[in-house]
Amino acid sequence: MSTLWLVRHARPLVGAGICYGQLDMPADTQATRDAAAALARALPNGVWVQHSPLQRCELLALSLQALRPDLALNPEPRIAEMDFGTWEGRAWSAIARTDIDAWTARFCEHAPGGGEPLAAMLARVDAALRDAAALERDVVWITHAGVARCVRWLQAHGTQRMPQSHEWPKEAPAFGAWATVLLA
């Protein structure tokens, strides 16, 4: 069995309470360097590194590679965060309660802000997860909290059952931290 390292980017440079999904912004520079240093020490040799193409993840990947030139970087769009459409860049408190309620009522099918439904995100993460398992080696994903939650859901339930909003995993690695899961 191989291990998947789910690494979350460092804290993004965005105000508190802002919906940012696929909004492309950098992360805190020092926090990115600190996360890369910790990860560089922890990772075994021979891991396959994939990163979300969003710059907050790409910056962590590049910082890691500067410390570990043995690691090749591979952008992977399927491990990008959910697209929240017109909600991105807006304060969660400024999004109409009726719009949020519509999303939570049809949690998997509704496209928040006209962006991406959770079912579509789960499908793309599931495909990336299967491809990672087929590599038969340890894999690092430098990614987002939403992707880590998708992996958690998929490993527990697969794609046969879609989650309701109250069932969705709350846990995800902290900014600049990681979790590991076994790839079957």
C-alpha cells in the first residue's frame, strides 16, 4: 500500500470570512517557507508530488522543491479547490441566506454562486485519487481543505452515496500542515 500525503497550503492572503474557493491568491510567504521546510524534512525519497495549479499551492510546491530538488512537481487541476462562482471574493456574511440555504438543501447538486456542484468536485477528486493509487508509490498532494474533505468522504463512502450537508467532514489539515491516508 502507498501513502497519500494531503498537504494544505499556507494561510492565503485574504481577509477573514471571505469565500475564496478557486480565487487565485498567494499565501503568506513566511508561513509557506515554514511549511515547506517541515514537509521537506518529513517526506521520504521517491514520492510523486502533485499540486493544485492555484498559486497558494504552487508557491508551497516551489518552496518545497527548492529544499528538495529531488522532487519533481506535477500540476494537477483535479485537486484544485471548489469553484464557488460569483460567491468568490465576497464575504460569507454578504451572501444571501436564501442562496446558502438553497446550496445546503441540495448540497451535492447545487452549484454555489453558479460555480461547481460538490458532486462534480467529488468526481474529479475520485478520478485523481484512483490515478494516484495506480502509481503504486507514495504521492503528495499540495492542495486545499475541500479536497482533503473529499478524500475523507470518498475513503469512507465511495461515490455510491452522496453526502448531505450535515454529514460533510469538518476536519481538514490546518494551513501548512498535512494528513496521510493509505491508497488502496
